[in-house]
Amino acid sequence: LIGLCGAELVGPKSVGASEGFLGWIAYLGAANAGIPLSIIVKNYGWSAYFTTLLAACGIALLLLSPMVNLKSAVQREQAKLKAT
């Protein structure tokens, strides 16, 4: 869904750059997720693993919450046309 947000919120000329940047961040996150989570399972058990995943989801929701009322590029263009 992050890729969709990135495509919707930027203008048509910068979609490629936005998708490339978000893809790079996603690949880094996926590549680095395995080792810390395996250490958590090994040292603290599966309940700590699921608690960690729930906490990560909560943090992601908090970080994405400022984007709730943002308008897409199309909505901004329509608002400009109505204003003129």
C-alpha cells in the first residue's frame, strides 16, 4: 500500500522517482527484518515475536497518520480548476 500512496500523492512527473525511492526503502526493510526477528524468537520466544510485530504495526500507523487528509495529485488539480 505504500507504493500506492506514493503514486497517488505525487504529481504525474515524479511518480517514477517516488516509486523507486519507496521500493528501495521496502527492499532494505525486507532484507534487514529477518535477523532481528530471529534473534527475538531465539532469545525471548514466539510471544515476544508477535508482540514485536504488533508494535511495529502500531508505529507504522502512527507514522502514516499525518497522511490521512492529504489530497491526491488529481484532487489538487481539480481544486485549482474550481478556484479559477
